[in-house]
Amino acid sequence: MRFELVRERLAALPREMPAAPAILTPVRLNSPEALFPPETARRGRPAAVLVLLFPDAEGQARVLLTTRVARGIRHAGEVSFPGGSAEVGDPDPIATALREAAEEVGLDPTACGLRVTGVLEVFALTVSGYRITPVVALAERRPECRPAPGEVARIVEAPAEAFLPDAPVELEERTIRQRLIRYGLYPVEGERVWGATARILGQLGAMLAAEPAPSRPAAAPEGLAFAVRRAGPKDDDAVRAFLEDVAEELAHSAPPASELYLAEGSGRLWGLAGWAPWHRERDADFPRGFDGLEIPESPAELTLLAVSPEARGLGLGRRLTNAVATAAAATGSRRLLAWTLADSDVHPSSIAARAFFRSNGFADYAVDRRVQARGEDRLLLSRALG
């Protein structure tokens, strides 16, 4: 499976995700208790794994997996993703997954051009007591990895097509802790992948096999030159049509902007961003939270940022954010603020938003757990200007 196709289909993960093949879910033959009960999906100790896809030398998509050492650690001898339990200093599942990947296989996100695109279904494991967040990321180049002694026996670069819905699945039974279990597994690269890892790979494969929406235009041509400019009144119809296609919920209720910037190429609109003063009169229809938070330096707010899925990963979000930062600084603002949701379980796409902001000069500033508009915690991020 070509990496270009994988990049296209995973550039923006949908809110409604396909389920993993049911045959992969372990079933207890001598007990009705399920290993992945849906009602416990928000309970358990937080953990995260990194689902990293990258191109090999022939441009085929590969998935980074590891084989655990045979003894002395949890899940000994099993195939798994790099990952583990969250630590106190981890701000979110992205940080957990990347930290664990660095520890287990020496992953350098910058060297391989890694970009987080979202998360797959969060689920709990009753056998271990963990709540696992699979963090999906794409790397532009094959990562240079090395197994951590005493923890990783082997690094596996599995072909992405091994997990498509029509890929071979074998059935196996074994007794674990006096429980007879039957499950489906993937035979890959001389290994047998089952359990939570197979479940995640099955959902990944279902997403890779899903046909894109027929109304979607083709991906942005490679090498396409983009121009970023300030929008004017004549652009209103194009902006509304773009938002209806990319972020329908914003098409008729976009937050106000002092200035709006557009990214164009080959005669079409590919992205936009807007900003406004943070200290401004607020419309009750646009609850932001953080009421009462004292922020000096007359900050500006990034009120809107949207890039077409077909153009994500090409640096447009960074260019638009920089255009906003330059414009806000020219008016005397010393700080650019942006907020997103803080709860990955409520809104999984927020994990990619946080990764984007942190890789573009923003740092965590405050969390508001009092927002009542939608019952969601919110994270405020800040970037110094000038």
C-alpha cells in the first residue's frame, strides 16, 4: 500500500471511526466477561501507544511495532506498539506515546518528520487495568530506531496492507490466568500479533480501506505553490463555501476576526486563519471560557484556523499561523493565544490540535475546568510575539 495513499486517508481522522474486525477481539470461552467492555472505556490508568506509519525505500507504507523481550516485563514476548503508562509530567497522551517511543526505540520525531494526526478509539483493558489511547502519527521518512536493551527484543516494520480487512487472520486458543481465550491474530513478519495491538491495527486497517468521500477533490498536487494573503469583502462567499466543506459547524457561526488570511493555490482556497483581540466583547453564542483569567500585554487570539484535508501536512497551518502572528504583532500585541479542548476522550481530534500548537511555538498557559457550555475542559496555549 503506497504511503501517499495512507497519508491522504489518515491526514484527518474522522469522528466516527469504523470498528475493528470482531474476530480480533479475544473472547473468554469459560466466562461471559468481555476483555474490552465498552462501559469501562473511560476508566483505568491512562496509557498511550504510538501508531506510527512511514514510507520504506520503495514508498510502501510500514507500521512501527516492537517485540517485547521474552521475560521480566509486562506482556513479555508479545508484539506491541511503542508505548506505556502516563507519567506525572506528561501533559497528554501525545507526550506519553512520544516519550515511551523515545525510551523504547530511540525515536527522534524531528529527524523523521513526524506529525500527529489524531487518535483511534480509546479503550480499557480489564486484564491490566489500563485505559489506552492509540496516537496516530505519520513520518515523512523512515525513522532510525534501535531496541532498548532489556525491554525490546526486535523492531518490526510491518507492511500496512497486512492489516486491511481482507488480510489473513488466524484463530488461536490459549489459557491465560485459568481462563480459556479464543482470539484472531495477524501473522506478520514471522510474528503473531493479537490482543489490544491487533484490535488497534484492525481499526487502522479499516480506516485505510475506507473509500474517501466522493465529493472530496483530489489531494493538493506535489510542489504546488501557495500564496497567503489578507482576505477582503469580496472573499466572503469563497470563505463560507470553504468552511461548509471543511468545517460545516463554523460556516454560519464562525467566531469574529479582526483580520482573516487565506492560503490559495491553483485558483482555489486551501486554508484560512483569523485573529481578534483577546479582550473584546464576547457573544454568548461563542463561549470561550477562562473568564476572570488575568492576561497582560493586550494579547491577540487565534480565533479560526482551518486547512483542507487534501493539503494537510504541507505546512499551510504553520504559514497561516505565522501570518496571523505577524499581523497581531504589528498592532502592538505581545502574545498570541489559542484554545482547544483538553479532554481527548471527549473530542479525540483535539490531540492533533495540541500537537500542532506545541510544534508551532505555543506553550500551555492555563486549563479551565469550569466551562459549562458543552461540559468540556479547555486548554489555553500562548505564543510570544516580537
